[in-house]
Amino acid sequence: MSQPKIAVDLILQKLAESTEKAKSRAQKASEVLLSPLETDMATTPYEIVYEEDRVKLKYYKPAEVKQKYPLLVVYALINRETMLDLQPGRSVVQTFLDNGIEVYMVDWGYPTRKDQYVTIDDHVNGYMDSIVDLIRNRHDLPKINLMGICMGGAFCVMYSALHSEKIKNLVTTVTPTNFDTDKGLLHIWMKQTDAYLMGKSYGNMPGDMMNLGFLLLNPARLILDKYVGFFENMDNKAFVENFIRMEKWIFDSPDVPAATFRQFITDCYKKNLLIQSKMELDGKRVDLKNITMPLLNFYGLYDHLVPPEACELLTREVGSTDTEDICMKTGHIGIYVSSKCQKEFAPKIVQWLKEREGDGESAAAEKPASPESASKSREAGKPASDENKKDAKESKPASSGKQDAKESKPASVGKKDVKESKPASSK
Amino acid sequence: MASLFSAWTKSSMDFWGNIAKMQPDTSGTSEKARKNPAYKAQKTWESGNKILMSLLSTLSEPKNMNTVLKGMDSLPEFMMQMAQQSWDGYLEMQKRWADQATKMGRHTEAYNFEGIDQNVFKTWNEIYEKEFQKFLNVPQLGLNRFHQERITQFTDKFNLFQAALSEFLYMFYIPVEKSSAVMQEKVEELIEKGDIHDNFKDYYNMWIKILEGHYMTLLKSPEYTQVMNKTVEALVQYRKAKDEVMYDVLEKLPIPTNKDMDELYKDFYLLKKKVRELSKKLEERI
């Protein structure tokens, strides 16, 4: 048997080169890490216009209002809404403002033990309804536009079904509504384990515990390879800044109120009540047929948390005749932060809303940028006191980051279905 | 044993009898002296001594002595039995662990998690439940029984949680072990072909891909979901038992416990909800 030849000299030479490179990288990395880094998030200026308990409403004012109907953005209770305004040049909020849309965004805050009894009904029919009424009053409009993200999207679906008279257009993004799928580990685990018990045990479901669960979805990449990648690039300042910014966002995880967590797991993941129009909030049935306003539904083809199967049934179950599914070739987060999606995702929403403005354009032209209309709004929710008004810091110049967030993949509009035509990947 | 006990009762009787004789005679003491506290103390001592002497003389009767001695014998017997059971459990555990340890990982195949040898954890749980847990479930008695019960429950739940966590961590480690084995085979194949990569990153990429594949297979397996659920349940039980002990301790201090605050928060939540509901109704009327 012949002995295979191993080029030991080549291997040793390569090893020596690698060691030299690592040494040089470590030197540069220390310079980068010790220098001031630009890792701020959510730098677009805003004003707090509503506060109730832990919940705040951010108002982003465009330089010039071009659309009549303001847009209310409802983020999930998991992680923070800062994702939509990650950094200049990579901000969904900024794109909306540049196109003249007034943006309101819910900041759910950080629930404490005091919030453990707060249910989905309290979020949807309590906080959200007060906020929608406040915005309607501020703008003197019967309806507003509503956009939801992930779990926040599910809340928006519930809200639109229960208060359809207050919503002009509905945009759902990576929103799970059909939980009867085994695509995606999250669905399997939530259905087959009693994870919801942890909420009661800890008072609320701890954000850190949820983050651990998300890391366990792909430990090889998220716990190990991601940081190997960081060490390989830590001499690249732009890479480091983007990486740190994403780390800050990922691990900024508020707890989820125990009652809400429990209800979401049992009614949605375990019983799949929402898509069947069987879910009830405070005794009121959430009938998806009541969603008669135009609906735009985005989801990610490579989303491992909310797979397409969990999103795409919605447009077929609602009562609206004006619906559109858009499946982007990206993941759960990439849809908001990848460079390519920045060019397609938010501009598509702007255009779609514009097409459904009705008589909005002339009205918008006459409207002042900041709604001064005194309102019942102040009664509906607590007015923002001067000391609570928070003018965000001045926008900082965009860092020349080339690197996209790890989760994001190049985005493209992969599928566009109008109600009548079935999505390509549907069952 | 009986003669020793008999001798001890006799010497006790003699000793206390002599002490009693040394006391001053009080039979003819005047009325005034009887009111003296020292007189009262002496009388109390005399009465106590009489009770002791009658008890010792009763004990020294052969029939009674046997009964007492039997009772005394049963105590070490009880202790010995308890110790014997613990020791047997420990030996059994050691034996079965040794058996299982040699089998661990013997039958596992790459990308296959159906045949994972979890017997070592099953064995531990069986032994724990059969041999040790029962000691923690011995009924507690007396004034402190509830407090003691909470502490034993806490100990029990802590042990169960540790066992569940160990099983979970073991399972989580298996892909690393399997990936190393697969990687070794791949490298051997490459060497056979003479296709040696001089870039170490290539090997790392190869390994991380194999590892990811193993994890994906593991995480989707029902075995993993089952073990994860067991760990979650054990954690919840352990936290509950720990909280109960904490409430017991904190209850004595002038600070509110989570239990107190949770009750208050609930009242507060319900009140707030009611106020919001009434405000809305009022607004609608206006």
C-alpha cells in the first residue's frame, strides 16, 4: 500500500503566513477597537406624543408632508423597534420620511413584573386603540394607515379585524398568522414544549431566555461562526461598527408580559386560532373577513423564524379584494436592514400607499408638517409632557459600512401575487 | 446491657438519696421560717427528688427495664436501616453508572440522533427516584413541618433540574463529537487522495458546515424536543420550589416579597382595566 504524500513544507509555510497575518490583524484590530466607534442606532429625530404605562408613541415628522394619511408602525414585543431606523442609509423610517409620510411608531418599552397580567387584548384593544384614536384626532381623519412587524403584525391583523372602520390600508411584514406548519424550528418547539410556563415562573418571559432560544436555532452559526467572522474582520472599522450595532440590537430584548406570551403560544402556536378566525380577545371574535381594507403582505423566503408558510395564507382568508403578497429573497431581519431591501421594501410600501391615497394629495399639500390640531387625543392617552418629549440626537453621517447584517441576504422581489393568483409556494 | 442499666439506676438512686439526706430537717420549722424563699426552694427540690427516685425505682424493675432497652435498641436499628438503604442506593448507582459509561456513545452514528444512548441519565433518574428521593419525601413533623417540607422540596427539585440540565447539555454536545469524527474521516479521505488543502480556513469551513448539519438534524429530532421540554419543566419546578423557600425567609423580614407584590400588581391591573373601560363608556356618552 503506497503512502500518500503530504506537502508538509507547504502546510508549514501557510501556517507561518497565517500567523503573520493574524498578528498584523490583531495590531490593527486593537487600533480599531480602541478608537471611537460609530455604533449609535435610531438617530432619526422624533417626538414622543403619547405615553401610557410603559408604552410610548414616537412621531417622526417629514420635511414635507406628501401623503395625507399618516402611517402607524407597530413593532413586535420581542426586540425593539429601533431595527426600522438602524442607521442613516439603512433606515426604513428615513425612507418613509423622504417620501413625505408622517410616521408614528409604537415603542412598547420594557415590561416589568407589574406588566405580567397584560394580555393581547390589552395591547390591541387597549394601547393600540388609544394610539389609533390619538392619531386620528391629531390629523382629523377617520382612518389611518397601519403597518405591523412580526408579532406586531399579528396584533395589527387582530386590530384591523376588530376596528376595520379606523384603518385605511394595512401592511403586514414577516407576520405569522398561520401557525399550522412545521417549517421552522420555532413552530415545532412552541407547539411541542411548554415554554410558556417560563413566563409565569419568571414573572414575564425573559428577553435573555428568548434570545438564548433564538441562538439555539442555529448554534453553529450564531454562537460560533458569527464570532469567528468578527475576529477575522475586526481590523475593518466599518465591519466592526455594523457588527456592534447589530449586536446591540439583537441583545436589546425586553421581556414579554407573561399573560401575553402565554396567550400567543396557546392560542396561536398551539391552537392556530388566528387564521381560522376563531381567536377571541376579551370575548370578541377576531374575524379575518372583517379585514376589508387593502392589504399588502411581505415575507422572507429564507425566514427561519416566520417561514413563508406562516405568512402567505393571510391574503386568502381576509375579506378584502385588494391584497398583494410579496415574498422577498431574504431572512427575517434582512428585509429591513439589507442594502438591497432598502431599495425595494420601503419604496414599495410608499408607492403602494400612494396608489391608495384617494383624494389625499391635494389635502396633504395644504396640511402643515406638524399636526397642531388640538385634540381629544390628549384625553385618549396621556399627553407628552415637555420633559418627556425627546428630541433625538442630530442625525449622524452614515458610516461607510459595506457589510450587511449577518442574517440578511440579497433581497429581491421574488414573488408578487394579487389575491386571485396563488403564491408559487402555496400548498 | 441490662446489668449496666441496672447499676446505673441504682447508683443514681443512691447519689440523689444521699444528697437528700444532707439537706437540713424542715419538719419542725416555725411558721415564719416556712415563708422564707429558701424553705420553699428546698421543698420544691425534695418533691422533685421524690419523683426522680420513684421513676428510677420503677425503671429498675426487670420487666420495665427490658421494655426500655428494647426501645433504645430500635433507634440504632432504624438508623442502621436508613444508612444501609442509602449505601445500597449509592453502590447500585455506581455499578449502573459504570456499566452505562462504557456504553456511552458506542452506538451513535453520524447525522443520526435516534440511537443516542441516554440510558446513563435514565439510570440516574431511576436511582434517584427509587433510592434518594424517598428520603426527601419523609413526612415532616411539628411546628416547622411546612418550612422543612419546602426546603426538602427545593432540594429535590434542584436535583431533578440538575439531572435534566446535564442530559440537555450532553445532548447539545453530541454534534460536536460527531462532527469531529466525520471531520477526521474526511481528512483521512483527502489524505488518501493526496488532496491536501494548505489553507486552514478551508478545514474550518468544512468543519462548521458538518457541525451545522449535525445540529440541524439534532434540533429537528423529537428526542431533542423531548429533552428540551423536560429541562424547561424541571427549571420551572425548581424555580417554584426556590421561590417558596425565599418567601419563607423573606416573610420574616420587613420587606415585600414577589408574592406580595404580584397580588398587589394584579389588583392594580384589574383596577386600571376597569377605569379604562369606564372612561371609554363615559367618553362615548359625552
